[in-house]
Amino acid sequence: MSEFSWGPEVVDEARTEQQQDAAGTVALSADEFSALEERILRAVNLVKRERLARAAAEERATLAETRVAEQVQTAENLQKDTANLQKELDALRAERDQVRQRVERLLSQLDALEA
């Protein structure tokens, strides 16, 4: 069996390559980090705007619901008023018919007196 033994030179060489790669990556990453930072800031601003828009939409929805509830109440009141007015109109028509019948009786009695 053969045994692998790494000498200190090989280990030092590998560390040096890793450090050079890391330094190059850091320089490259600075640009990428800046771009990432800009994208994150844009995303944060977008989320803020969307939250404001959502809050405004919820406020408008609440206001609209309130208006609808008021209009429903108004419509119900109008239906009640219409029903009451219809009853009153029916009562007035019945009273008119009674008055007409009484007047016709009085006129027929006057006609009977003249005859």
C-alpha cells in the first residue's frame, strides 16, 4: 500500500492559490455586491410602495363598504317609505270612493225631491 503524504510545500502552494482566488473574487464581488445592494434597495423601495398602495386600497375598500352600507340602509328606508305611501294612497282612494258614493246618494236624494 502506498501512503500519501503531503509535504509542507504543497499545502503552502494550495493556500497561496486560494488566497489569490479569494482576492480576485473579492474585487469581482465588490462590483457584484454593489449591484446586489442596488437591487436590494430597489426591492425595498418597491415593497414600501406596494405596502402604501395596499394600505390606500384597503382604506378605499373600507370607505366603499361604508358607503354601500349607507346606501343599503337608504334603499331599505325608501322601500319602507314606498310601502307606507302605497298604504296611504290605497286608504285615500278608498276614502274617495266612499265620498263619491255619499255624494251620489245626496244627488239622487236631491233629484228625488225635484221630481
